[in-house]
Amino acid sequence: MNTVFSAGAQLAKSRGVLHPMSEFPQNSSPDDKPRLVVVVPVILVCLGAIVFLFNSTPSVRKESSLPQTNGVSEAPAAMMRTKHEPLNQNKARTLSRPPSRLLPQRRAEAPQEVPSATAVLQPQTAAAASEPAPVPAGGAFLSTADIEISGQVTLSGTPPPEIRIDMSSDARCGQLHNTPVTTRHYLVDKDGGLANVFVYIKSGLNGKWAAPAQEPLLDQIGCLYEPYVMGVMVNQKFQIKNSDPTLHNVHATPYQGDNREFNFAQPSQGQVNEKSFPNQEVFVRFKCNVHPWMFAYVGVVEHPFFAVTSADGRFRLPPNLPPGTYTLEAVHPKAGSATRQITVNASDRQTVDFTLRVPNSP
């Protein structure tokens, strides 16, 4: 810079513009004044240009000397996911700072770091695959173990004889049967197996289960409810159908919680109505006000682990019961109920039998 200013001063001195001590010459002629007006601004512009170029040169050198480690350094950290966060490569690219245009070689290095992030995620993916499957509706998980609970319910004592049903009040009902129809209070096979027993987990389950989309059917066939005993889950929709060519009246008489009584007519053959119950109740009794012999019993529970015994008194609970200790109950509309406490572990196959007694029998 001293050299630049010295050259400018010599130039000004040679033209008589400036004194060696930066003062104007004492004996300047009138013709020199216009010359000063032109030359001085030119010199100042030149000096400014020189200063500007000198200051800009170090910044270029400084930028070109930046270390190459300032490229895309956040990509590996951004692509590391936590236990509950899915891998998202777009997120990593969003969080990372684009490389400088003076360092184009960093663009080729970013993809080379992706395999390291994938390698870190592999153990987490394997661990997640070994975890139990979640419950569809929240709460405790359903075990994938093959637990099976089955058994038989037998009747002790001599049941009263069934009563023959008189259908003469509605001739169309009688025409639907070729043989006499009786009540179904106690259907017992030759070995004492009792049908129409509702078996379910009464206590011990934790969590909640969503009601399935499948809608069970309570039908009216031959002026009888079919099935005589059935089960549904809380808030599970089920269908009530009239398959007879006569008027039926569906009258439910619950008594637990928010379960509401309903009573409606089904005058048309093939008519279907849809209902559900919001609270657990074993049993909700159904009857028909038109045909006083028609009854059905519906068990309403908060989970899917229930069954109804077949003609030989046998039952099997649905699969996926979690390991634990439970109270299992068997309930019959006429013979009452009995309970058993069971403890099941993974892959257990247990047989649980019940014996119900005819009320007031010796």
C-alpha cells in the first residue's frame, strides 16, 4: 500500500498538482485549476479500486482454504432412528446443510455414509420382530402361544321332564313342525353331557379387546329362538332375524348397567334388526310376547374367550388366551353356575370339567 500511495504522490508532483508535503503549490497558474479538477477524482477512483481488489483477495483465499469436513456431516446422525421412529432418508437430507459450491466432491461422499446408518438399524429391526404383537384395541398383548382350554359340562341329578309346547294359538307355527315340540330346559346326552352351557373367563383378564366386525345371528325358526343360548361381546352388533311366515315380537329384558330393555315387532318374514349391549351381563333373556313359549339367553362379556357347550356338553375356548391365572365360569339358564380357578402358561393344553346340579335334586 505504501508503494501505491508513493506512486500516486510522484504522479501528482510531476504534474504540479500536490506539494511533496500534500499541500497545493504556491505558484500555480490559472490554467492548472481545471486540470486539478479532472486529475484528482481520477486518482481517487484508482486508489479506491486498488483498495477494493486488495481486500477481496484474502476472502477468496480464505474460502478456498476451508477444510473439507464442513460438507454433509449431519446425514448419519439424522438417519439414526430411535426405537419407535421409522427410518426416513428424506428427513436426513432435510436436516443436513448442502455442501459448498466450492467443494463439489462432498456430494459423492454423502451416499457412502448411508450403509453405516442401515447397519446400526439392523439389530433394532430384529429386536422389534421378536416382540409380542400388540392388542388391536390396546391393553395387554395377546399371546401367540398355543394355549388351549377345553372341557365338558355334565349334569348331576334327574332333571324334570320337558314340557310339550302347545302351538295351537298360531296355526302357522304348528305347520312348521312334523313332530311335537318341547321345551329345552335340560338337553342331556346319554353320558350326562349338558348342552347350552355358557362357559367364559369371569375374572383375571387385563386389558381390553375390540368387538369383532362379525355379527352373530339370533334367528326365529319354527317359532323358536335359535340358538337357545349364545354369546356376544360388549358393543358387538348382532342380528335378530324373523325366518318365519308369521309375526314375532322380540323382547329383551336386561338388568345390568346401561343395557336397555327393547321390545319391537317383526311382522315380515326375512326381517332383520341389529342390536348390541354396552355392558357385561350373563344372561340377557329374550322372549316373544306373541308366542309365550319362545325364550333365548344371550351372554354378554368384555372379551372373546367364551364358548357354548354342544349336544354332548363339550366346549373349547377360542385361541390366543394370554398366560395367567383366571376364574372360569360355566352358566346354564336352569342348572345354575359353577366356577374353577385355572393357571395357564405358554403352550398349555388344559382340560377343565364342570358338574352342574339340577336344583332341589337329591
